[in-house]
Amino acid sequence: MATTTKRRTRSGGRAGNAERRGSDAIEQMPWNPPVNIDRPTEPLAEDGVWAIHDGAMRILEEIGIEILNPEALDLFRADGGCTIEGENVRMGRDYVMEMIAKAPDSWDITPRNPERKITIGGKHLNFGNVSSPPSYWDMEIGKKVTGTREMCANLLKLSQYFNCIHFVGGYPVEPQDIHASVRHLDVVYDKLTLTDKAAHAYCLGKERVEDVMEMVRIAGGHTDSEFDASPKMFTNINSTSPLKHDYPMLDGWIRMAQRNQGLVVTPFTLAGAMAPVTMSGAVAQSLAEALIAVVLAQIVRPGACCAIGTFTSNVDMKSGAPAFGTPEYMRATQMTGQLARFYKLPMRASGVCAANVPDGQAIWETSNSLWSAVQGGAHMVYHAAGWLEGGLIASPEKFVMDCEILQHIQRYMDPKLTATGPDEIAIDAIKEVGDQGHFFGIQHTQDRYTTAFYQPFLSDWRNYEAWEDAGGIWTAQRAHQTFQDIISNFEAPQMDVAIRDELAAFVERRKAEGGAPTDF
């Protein structure tokens, strides 16, 4: 085996003066995945929780889910707890609850840099980058274009640089200049060499999943048994709503479960299109589609590490287009959070919007999405930075803008803000100032002024005249400059040369063998 990588604790890229910026990058908050100190928002009364649970169970008992993977059908059949007719699988609620109880309520993912370990469960809150858009937009290009490997790599660099990004999802943009049969090899190589955070594998057939697991194993310097001992990576699958799971995703799901890696299942249920128009009905359907995958994982490996995701939103009833960051989306996320706690399973949510460019709509919809994830008690928030056009566009400017929001959330969760000791109540300071002075110059303020309040890296707090005199730069333009600064100064995290060579050799060998099939 290659030796384990010697790692540095810094993020990729140099820190600079936030006042600016020249060729330097930004000052940012340190790596510190937040702990959610707030009580979750729970819009459902107890009888509402039970009603949605009953709805999900009746779907599994009376209607069933179509399982389009023969191996998965065989596993359900061999376990003996299900009724199978053709490809339709039904199961009783007692069996469902017995099986999902085997899944842990909290688990860790340890990437090649163990200092980047994240916890999925409890009150832990982790944010990931945008994943899977086929298209790209930035202010320099000025229009929507097809994704390339260079664009994907630049978004990976942003994912590494920002400490408020805690895991790296799939392809930040689909690099369509790489053939689909070998795309996963090149992108995962870039991901593992440009970042040292928890990495994702697409469940698109066994070859891709097995290739990525082997590459993550190599990057971490693990033996096979060390890799299998606990999650070093994760995947996410989507059901094919309504009420189906497809062949390739379950194929990868089974293999990831066999090797004890992190498993997230996220039905994509759009109320009014692929699910009932009512949000409680859409959530019930989403839960049924998710829970059957958790049951399957427990059949494969009792105790498999699973999380259920929510991607329940609504459509524009005039056009049929998906909408995100809506009041309905927010409530569905919070409702799913209540049910996830009911089932004692970690939850995944998303930071999404329907806007086409990084404008005001993009920010208010994304902020709604992110805060509903926080309020709902989510543990993983996919697409937290960089998402546009309902997931069809990745944008570096939007990525940078979103990271300002993520830092707000991280600061919001700092327990120091709600501390109530004598120094915080500050009676002596109030007595010193009395009713005639101000607090700027007293020692209590001087001792704390550099850390008392959140300092933005992107927001401009100057008045209009000062902002205008400085060139009148709008937010997206400032974000574009920040993106350019980060990329021009980026330093990849250290990787042992022998490990890098082993990774490169694996990629070349698998390319020579033809990579992965592109048809299923």
C-alpha cells in the first residue's frame, strides 16, 4: 500500500485582507461545521406526524413501490418480509419499522484528511457544493454554456477553498468535454486531488461506484478492510417518482451498502406533477419511496449508515416548471424533518432556487431553502452553494454569494451570541457609560470589538456615496472578482506523491479497459 498522506490543515488558497482584495483571496471563518443549537421548527402537531406516517405506511402496504433492479428484488424476496408481484414490492409497517431501526441515528464520514471528518446526525449541520448541473454561467462568459472539465475543476477549487463547504457532492457541473464512460474517473481524480473533503459517488451502475470506492480507498491510503470499517465517502440516490426505484441507482446502492459507505436516498417529488398537489400527501409519498431504500440497505448490511432526503417542492401550475425556495418547499422540508426524527434517521435537504442568474430572486429563494433546512433539522444540505435554474446551471458568482449566507448561518449558530454570563450582561459597562456617554471607547468594547460581530467578505456596508465613489460595484460583480482571486491563488491540499501516482495509474488502467457502460 502507498503511505498515508501527510496533510495540511489550511484550506486551498491564500487568505488575504478582506478590505481588499487585489490579487489576494478573502478572509473567512475557520473550518467549523456548525452545531444547530436551535429547537427545530415543527409545523405538525402530533396527530399530523402520525397521519403522514400512516400515509407513508399505507403506500408501502397497499400500493407498493416498483423495484426495477432484479438483484434488489431477489434480496427483498430472500428476506421474506415483503409481498412481491412482478416488480412491485409491498411491506407491512411493523416490518418497515423493525428494519429501519437497524440504521444508526448518527454516523461519520472520514475523508482522506481526517481533520475534515463530518458527522451526519445529532445536531450537526453540514453544507455541500452544487452538484450535477449540465450547464454553467459566469459573468465573464455572460451566457449559459455547456459544462467543461476546467469549469468543473474551478468549482471544485471553490469547494475546497471555502471552509463553510463541508462535503463535495457529485460533479459541480457536468464536464461534457469528457466522454460519459470515463467522466467519473477524471472528475473523481480532480475531486480527490483538488479537495480533501468528504466525496460523493454517483450510483449509476456498479462500474462507476466500484471505481470511485477504489479511488477513495487509494486516496486515503486504506486497506480494503480499513475502507470497509466505516464510511469514507457517500452516495445519494433519487427514486423515480412516482413510486419507482430504477436499475442503476439501486445497483450502486447495494454495492455501497455492502462496503459500509454512507447512503442517502432523496425522492424528487414535485407536488402537482410527480406527487399529490397537497404538501402532506407529497411528503408521505416521498417518505415511502425513501424508506423502502433504507429497508433494502438493512437487508444488505444490517446497521448500514442511511439518511433520508427531502426534495419536495411544487410546480408552477401555469407552466409546469419546478419552483424552489417557495413557502410550500419550506414547509415540506420542515415536515420531513419532523418525520426523520420520528424515524430516528438523519436528514438531507438542499439549498436551491429557480432563478436563472445570480440576482435577487436567486438569493431570496436560496436563503429560504437554506433556512428551512436549518429549521427542519437537516444534517446534510446539498447544493448549498452555486445552484441556479432549478439545478440546470452552476455559477461561481452564485457559489461565492451563497457562501456569505452559509457563513451567516455558521455565525448565527455560535453559542457565544447567546451567552448570558456576567461579562455578556455587562452591568459594569452599562454603569460606566450611564445615560450620558457611549460604548465605543470603553474597555469592555475595546476588548471585544474585533470579534464581537460577523464580518462579511462580500457584503458592502458603506453608504451609497462611498460605494459609488469606489466604482458602484454590484454584488455579483464583487463575487466574480472574489472567484477570480481564489482561482488565481489556489493551492491544492497536499497529497503524497506515491498516492497521486497510484490514483493516476488506476485512472489510466480503467480508461484503457473502457471505463463504465453508458446504457442500462
